[in-house]
Amino acid sequence: MKDNANDPKSIKYVECSYILKLSNGGWAQRVKFRGKNAYGGMVLNEYAFLISGDGNSAVVVSAGSMGEFSKALSSTGVSIVGSYNHEGKKVD
């Protein structure tokens, strides 16, 4: 995200969701952060990242708002089959 920011040094992470394991073998995570826009004002952004991985590597294949994420999941029949914290431990 910092690579695409107007001011990478201004990026401050506000919140990250648990890492979600999906029924299609992929993963998802929501990230909320603040950063400066092109006019220098601080703005709040929230994105959901859909990640495909083989266990050894992962690539971000899609990113969008939480609304787009929810719509994508419900339209494809993909469901959440597990939630994990930042240490990789399963949470209920």
C-alpha cells in the first residue's frame, strides 16, 4: 500500500481484521488505514484483500472496499472456513 500512496510516510494502520481462510483455498484480510491524499489532507481508507496462496507464497489478486468484498463472496458462493490471528493461531 505504501508503494502506491501519495505520501508513503503518512500511512498509519488503524485496524486489521483476522486473516480469513476461504472455502476456495484463498485467504482474505481487511485493512483500515489513514494517509494523506493528493491535497495533503488525511483520509481514512478501508480495503479487503483477496489472496491466493499455495502455502509457500501468496499474491494479492484483488483489492477493494468491504462492500465489494462482501458482494464478491456472496455472489461466488465462497464462504469463510476459518479465522486466524497475526500469529497464525486459529480463533473462534
